[in-house]
Amino acid sequence: MPLSSSPPTPLDVLGQVFGYSHFRGPQAAIVEHVVQGGDALVLMPTGGGKSLCYQIPAIVRQNAGHGVTVVISPLIALMHDQVGALHEAGVAAAFLNSTQSFEESSDIEQQLLRNELTLLYAAPERINTPRMRGLLASLNERGRLSLFAIDEAHCVSQWGHDFRPEYRSLSLLHETFPDVPRIALTATADALTRQDMIERLKLEDAHQFVSSFDRPNIRYTIVEKTDATRQLLRFIETEHQGEAGIVYCQSRKRVEEIAGTLQDAGIKALAYHAGLDAALRQQRQDRFLREEDLVMVATIAFGMGIDKPDVRFVAHLDMPKNIEGYYQETGRAGRDGQSANAWMVYGLQDVVNQRRMIDTSETASEEFKQVMRGKLDALLSLAEDTRCRRVSLLHYFGEDSQPCGNCDNCLSPPAVWEATEAARKMLSCIYRVQQASGISFGAGHIMDILRGKATEKVVQYGHDKLSTFGIGAELGEAQWRSVLRQLIAKNTVRVDTEAYSTLQLLPDARQVLKGEVSVVLRAQALGSKPDRRKRETKTSVKGLAEATLNAGALERLARLKAWRAEVAREHNLPAFVIFHDATLRAIAERAPLTLQDLEGISGMGVKKLQAYGAEVLRVCNAET
């Protein structure tokens, strides 16, 4: 698709096809490197514009005679919208996947061989089939294989949070087509995962582009779990009533329960998990992408590749497996750059459950288990940290930062207390019990002893005779659970899930018991009342974009949104694929009278101006 009489530059494509006047962050350097045929490993946060880093080179290189770019994408369900968005921008794109008939697939293959496509999307399983490998070989022989783009590349690593074995076969790209450049992209990878990606995909010589992992528009909040359902309802009702969001739960049963509870509370919500029929999952995902006020309650089976820009919150009712998973999932909020919330409740049982899943795995090696335990410990430390959440989160990814002023710890610095004596009591009790009985016990039993509760089990083992019996009566059970959770986070105690979730002392406990180090802990939260500053900020953010518009512009915006919804339904695409909200606001504010008035508006490329310009003018200037 020639854009002009001379080959287009990346900046030409950015403006004429996608409607943007300038690149963001490292996009320009990445695009230029890939256009010149270089391999690249790109780490860029969700919403940072990763797709343009391969779509623009694909267009530039295709116009220069290099042929098609093949995009490896892990989710068949999202290829339709990705290709649809490119069609809206005037780019020749298609996908090959198992949902198509033989005739449909054959037609796409013929388009490929006729050099009629700029981008082709396919799942990793498809890439490794003999038929697809033969097709790629034929294209390569003709000099028509321009670039491989490997999206969600962290899936190749066993250390990543979403490992997919089929990604391992992608090493064949380098082996079979060594002269075809490759770009691998992900939003989440720590140093260990990054190195594994490089080795597995044979990208040792690739240029690495690592952007900041910071998402300054996201507010991180982590609170103690008391009544998770009640806490979630209060969070949504006080901060995100009528807005799109995602709620993550660990089990399918819990997903169904929470979705039902939200529905009963008048919140439009749907459940999504792998136990549902594939057609129903697709239907619900489509609704989430197309409706503005829907809350999706889901397991981690939902979310990868979700491009919905106006997700205003992501909530976790159960602790994820690691920081990479937490970062990836929370990153689905606020892709439009507007303020969003990442909110999580967690408790001691979350730690026990996640540790049990690691320890009881029958397929994982001990090396793998040890790495996963370390990742879980890092997430627990993030949850218990009294410092800025953003500083702690970015530090995990090797990035230094300053306190953000926009997380729960910055907005409401947590109270701390000198807990050395309490910690010594807890550790001493664990030690005395094991010494007296020759076996270890769980958290509930240890706390009964500390609080002086002569339960049947305590008496049976003679633990009411221990010197530690009743020495912690001044603290309640919830406070002792908070102490224990934080001692686990500080690597002084571990939960042995292979021995009935019993407590074991770690080497660092010795220094605490001997009084060689002091212990300062976060004070147990007595309740999670909504933060008045959050509500005030949220209220101002919700209408912030529209607040600067006058009455006439607001009327135009309302008409434009209604028109966009009709077009999206006709095209079977999410509304944001037609135009983002920011583009509609800019149009409404400009009050265009001619097509020339629409030129230069962000998101208004040449194809969209041709396709929709006249209609946009009609809608804007309709009499009310």
C-alpha cells in the first residue's frame, strides 16, 4: 500500500496511517533499528505502544519490497480485533488460525503468495505446522519474508509468569530463516526471565530496548484481607461505580461467587474462567471489550493481550504467584493514560496457598521450585513494605525511582511499631514447641499458645506447660497473624506446606532471638476505610477530560460517541478501534467545519479521514 510516490519514512507512516505526530519514548529508535533489518528485544510497559514497534517497520519494509511481516500472537481470540484495527487504518492484514475453514485459510495463503498482505498474525502452534513452515519457506525463497514479530515473548521462559511450551518451538525461526530479522516484545520480564528469552529465542546478538516499567497513572493499593467481598464492594462503589474493571480470583468457584455478588449489588459483572465453554468465554470477552461499564471477574485465564484502553481498575482478591504476574495484570488498567487503580487484598492464607502450589507440584524440578519461592517472597515483601509501592515494584525490575506520591503508602504512610519483643515471643514459641514435641505445628496452634488458650490440642501435647504459654496475651489473633505474616516476609519464618503448613524457623531468626537486630513492623490495619483523598481525586479524574469542554463541545462529544458505537457494531469491533475517546474529545473541542479542520487530530490517519471524515462533520454539525 504505497503512501506516496516515494518510499514512506517511519514518521510518515506514524502520521498518515496511525494519525500520530510524534513517537513516544524509545519507539523511534526501535522502529529505525528494525526497519534497517536489526534484531531487537523490546521490554515496554503495557500501554507503551509496543505494537507500533513492529507494525510501522512492517509497513515501511513492505513498501521497500521486503514482503510480509509475520506476527506470532498467543491468543487466537484477539487476532480478530488486532487485524480489524489495522484494516480501519488502511493496512492489509490477516490472520491464520484454527477458527477458519480450509477455504478461508487457503484464500489467505494465496494472498500471501501474491504479496498482498503487510502483516499476518498466527499462533505459535500454527507456525510450527509443516504446512505453515512450507509456506514461510516459499515466501523466503522469493524474498517476501520481511520480519518476524514475537509478541508476549515472556511466554517462552519457564521463569516467566505465563510460560507456554509451544513458544519453545520458535527457536526454529532463527535456525530456519537466519537472515530474516526478528523483534521480540513483552511488557514483563525480570533479569532471569529476560536472559531465558534471549537464550530460547536465539537473540544473543539482538539490541535490547528496555523502557521504564513505571506506569505513573496507576495508583497501587494493597490492604489486609478482612472480608474480601465486602472490601471489594466498598472499593467499587466508592471509587469506580459504573466503570470498567477486572477482578482477579484464584479459583473458578470464587470467580462465579464474586460475579454473582456484584450482580446482586447492581454492578454489571460477568464471570470468566477456563471451565466455561469456549464460545461463552469469547462472547463475554467481546462484551467486555465493547461495553464501557462492565466488570470482568476472572481467573488469570483472562487478560493477556486485552487492549481495552478504559479499564479503570484491576482488583486482586487473591495474591498472584509473583511480581511479574501482578505487574502484567495490573498493567491492564489505564492503558489510555488516564488515572486508574491497582487494588489488592491479601492475607496469611494467600501466602500458604501459593506456597503449597509450588511445593506440591509433581512436575517441577527443585531448581524451578526454589526460583518460584523466591519470586513469591518478593511479592510478599512488596505487600508488607512500608515504603513507596512504586519504588519497591520498580526496584524488582532493576529500576531506581523516587517516592511517587500516588500509592497507598505515600498517600497514607502506614503506622509502624517497635515489634522486636513480639517477634522474639513468636519465634521463641515456634522453637519451644518444636523442641518439646519433636515436631512442628501450624500458625493457629502457635497463636493459641501465645495467647494462653488451653485448647484440647494445646493440652494434649502439654504445650500449656511451656514457658511461652500466654506470654502474648496482650495481642489479639489478628495482630499475631500480622506479625507472623511480616516475619515470613522478612525471611525469619517459613511455612512448610509439605508438612501440613507447619512453621519452621529460618537462619535469620537466630539474630532476632538473640536480640542482635531490632524488628519494626507495619501496624495491623484496624479497618480499610476509604481514603477521603482517593475519593476526591477519583471524582475529579472521572470527569477530568470532559471538564475543560464547554456545553457545545460536550453535546458534540455525546453525539460522536453514539455514532462511534453504531459504526463499531456494524464492523463488529470494539468502539476504541474506530476512534479512541481522546480523539473524539479533540474533535468535539475543535468543532470542525471542513475536512481540513480534522487533519492533525491525534488518531485521525489518512484512511480514517477518508472513511469517516464526512460522517464526523455531519455528526458534529447536526442540529440538536
